[in-house]
Amino acid sequence: MKTNEYRIMSEAVERGVTMGWHDGWKYMDLPEDVRMILYRHEDYIKEQLERCVMNEITSYFELHTGVV
């Protein structure tokens, strides 16, 4: 059985972005209207962060997909 390195890394990045997103708001004192705008676009913002991080990782490492 081959390890799907890309999937493992992608899932780790996704979990890290989600944890960082939620932890990042703990001590922020933002006006409610700004907070609502950010929450409305949460999925898009997180997807872009994940995409950019994975692009950087794959520019340095060749991650195998587990397919022979």
C-alpha cells in the first residue's frame, strides 16, 4: 500500500487553517459589522489560504499521490 502524501499534507493544512481561523478571533476586538463580513466569506478565505500554502509546499516537495 502506498501513502498518499499529497492528501495527508492537504488535510493537515486544512485542519491547521481551520484551527488558526477560529483561534485568531479569540482576542480580536473587531466591530460586529466587520466580523459578519469576514464570517460571510470564511469558506472562500480559508480555501485561498489552503491553496496558497499547498502551492508553496509543492514548489519545494514532490508529494506522491499513492497511485502507482
